[in-house]
Amino acid sequence: MLTLQYVSLTLFDLSSYFFFFQIQAAVGQVSFTMDMWSNKPLQSYLAITAHWITRVKGTLALWLEMALVAFHQVCEDHTSESLANIVLRLLDRAGVTLKVRHQYSSCD
């Protein structure tokens, strides 16, 4: 029996698979951005996006690509260690951990 959760997870897995091969074609490095927020009932969420440059096939032109890597409800503590583990787990799941080279954090 197909459920909405099954279909959502299947679509997520397919998009992750496509994203993995797309990001491997990046010219140079990949930039990751993250944002975390809470809704009114104080449920926390984390979003990770990626931005990279690809070469347009058959030309010398470059194209900026971007994708949502993860959208995750954070139920764990908001300690730096816990958040680092969550981010690494999500990047591992997307298959892009090896594309991470530098880190910078900013709290707004």
C-alpha cells in the first residue's frame, strides 16, 4: 500500500540521487548555507542549501546551480556538538560530505 510518507521518501531518495550526480560535475568547490529557526510551538527546523558552478554542455559558459540539500526537524539539543553531528549526518546522506572544505558560522 502506498502511503504519503512512502511516496515522499521515495521522491526524496530520487532527488538525492540526482543531486549527488549533479554536484559531482561542479567546476571547483561547492558552497553550503544553513539556516535554523523555530515555529510558534517552538519546533526547530534546519535547512541546508548548496550552490555550485557547472559548465554548460558544448560551450564555455558557466551556470550557477543551487539545490535544497536537507530540510530537517531538529529534536536534539541545540549544542554545537549536536548541531555539527546533525549537519554531518545530513551531508553524508546527500553524499556530499567530501565537498565540504571550509566552515564559517554566523549567528543572526
